Amino acid sequence: MEKAICQYALDRVMLYLRNYGVEPSPEVCRRALTLIDECLKDADDAACDGPGAMPGGVLAMVFDRLPEAFSLPDLDLPVQRPPIRRGSIGYGPPV
């Protein structure tokens, strides 16, 4: 049995929030459900037609609006590259 679009979206949103460190609580769940409900109202039914169609349109809308509904902390990502410095590989005289 396939999941309903709202169940699929709620699972993804709650996992996303949990990974951000937001504790799942009844208030967080209600806010997530409200967000999903608004997106379902605004979604185009054509984006979810067909057997086994992924709810990509609804899910994209939910994740686009997620920062408006929840105040998520900024991620502290490490630097992905070393700092860029002027250098030479020795083809010319030193400057």
C-alpha cells in the first residue's frame, strides 16, 4: 500500500527538522501539518497524477516554504577547500 502524499511529505519534513536538531513535539508536528496542508491546497493536481507518481510538486513547495514556517539554525559547515594563496610553480624568475 502506497503512502498518501501528506504522509510522505510529513515523514520527509520531520526527518529534515530532526536532522537540524529540532525536537519533534506536538507543536512542531502541527506546524508541519499546517504547512503541508497549505501546499496541498496550492498544488496543481496534474503534478501528482498517475500510479506511483512521486509528490514532487507538493514536496518542492513544502521545502521552499519550510524556512518561512520554521526558524532553523544556520549550519556550521567546515571549509571545503584550503585557502587560496598566490604561488608559483617555478617557470619564471621570482617576483
